[in-house]
Amino acid sequence: MNTADIPAGLELCRLSRWNQIEEDWRFLLDSPDGGGWLAERDGAISGTVGFLRYGQRCSWLSMMLVHPDARRTGVGTRLMETAIQIGRAHV
């Protein structure tokens, strides 16, 4: 995920009735200890997850969002598994 994907992330926030704003996404994506991933299906973003590392032993996962049409399809599970796997790789 990069800053060009923020509008799609914000759309998922609104669909989920979350109140995050562009600056929240930028904080994660611009941080040297942060980042994010997105899932796409048929050219549309179907889910997101962001992270922020706190040293070598702890990461905070956030912005775990799945488009309502993609829920219960495994998108969220795959995003969470990816986030955890990448977090463990940095230990």
C-alpha cells in the first residue's frame, strides 16, 4: 500500500463507519517503522491492513478493513496472516 491508495482506504473506512482521516493513513505509510498492505479483487481494493513497529518485539496492526462485498471470503484472514508473518520476520 502507498499514499496513492489512501482514497480507497478512506472509502473502506466510510463503508465500515470508521472515522479515520487521511492523516491517519499517512502517519502509517510515511513512517519508517510503518506501512500497510491492501488486497485487490477484479481491480478494486477489497481490504487493507496497516502496521507500526515498536522496536523488534512489538507491532501495532490497524486499519484492518474489508469491503462489505468481500467479507466472509478470506480477504481479512489473508491480510491478517500477511501482517503477522511480516511482523515475525522482523524479530
